[in-house]
Amino acid sequence: MEKLIEILKDINPDIDFETCENLIDGHLLDSLSIISLIAEIEDAFDIVVPAVEIIPDNFNSAARMMNMISRLQEDS
């Protein structure tokens, strides 16, 4: 989770990613941020995020992103 928080803070250091639960629904991350985030996640965690996983529910919080990352790591 620490690595993910570092990636998120590089994208926007003003957000408390450890507690925020509405990153997408609250418009705290825009589409360009998500594209950058996906690329960083893929590199950092050695996974591929398929298009079907790019839904708001998977990106609304760091915890949800970490769940998605763990699931994708198990599948690879």
C-alpha cells in the first residue's frame, strides 16, 4: 500500500489518499490522472490493468485500488 500511496501523492500531493473514499466520484482525479496512474501502477506492480477493470469503483480509494492490484497479481 505504501508504494501505491507514493504513486498517488506524485500525481496530487494535496489529497489525503489514505482516507479519501471518493477520488473519482468527488472529481479529485481526472481522466488524465487516471491514465498516468494506471501506467504507474502497471510498472510498479508488474501487472496489466485490463480495460474492464478501469471503472470508478476500482479507483475511488487507495484501498479499492490495492484490492484491484492484489486481484490482478493473483491472476497473473
